[in-house]
Amino acid sequence: MALRQAARYVVPLGVAAGAAYFAAANQQQLAPFCAAADSQGPALDPSEWRPLKLVSKQKLTHNSFQLKFALPDSQQEVGLPVASCLLVKAPIQGPGDEKPKVVIRPYTPISPPDAKGYLELAIKAYSEGKMSKHLGSLQARDRCGADAFCFVGDTLDFKG
């Protein structure tokens, strides 16, 4: 009888120990892959300006358009919460300017926060708007460089 009671506990404990060993062994093999996925992080970073590539431009009305930008990795998320904004920076030369001046404007993304691989903005072009005219002049496949416009992940969260 005592042997029977001992068997009731030994078998489940043996199965649990085997499962724990199997999980630990597989976790060590998968650790490099998990670390790479975790280190990727969001596409935007508040500590630096990051260039993005325009992949499509769609006209919405006579003076508004939607811009879709590719993120560096197709599985990467923007990392911005709903009702936040990002900053767009560009050197823009206005009439009468000897050299371009850096213009920075906030925009709210219209893409879902968990969208992977892209970021979308809806822009209304104003006749006197320096940045909106600049964004309106972009064509698909334009790449932003150090002297072109870039995004920063510095968000201004809506607290309301």
C-alpha cells in the first residue's frame, strides 16, 4: 500500500521534472533568437532623428494627401501610443532665404499603433505651410537622409 501511494507522487513528479528539463534545454537554444527580437524595439527613438523611406503617396482631396513610410524592418512597430505625435524635421529654403532653415513640425500618425513595417500620415497642404508644402513635394521612393526630413520618436502624449 505504501508503495502504491509513493507511485502516485513519483510519476507526476518525474513527468514535471522531465518537462522542466525539456523547457530549460529548449530555452537555451532559443535564447539568441528571442534576444534579437527583443532588442529590435520600436522604430522611433526619442534620442535621435531617424530617416524613413516614402513608399506611397495618395491624394485624399485637392489639398490633402496620405503618406506611407517604410520602417527599417518589416516586422518593426512604430511604438507610438494613440493620440501622440511625432516630429518631422526638414531643411527648407524659403523665398529670399540665402540658405535652408531647419523647420520642425508635429504630426499625428494615422496608422494603427501596432502596425508592422510602416507609418502613415495624413497631411493637409496649406499655401503658406512650409512643411506641408515640402511633404507634398515628396514622391514615392524618396529616401530621407541627414540633410532631408526625418522623424524623431519624441512623443507628446495626450493626457486628457
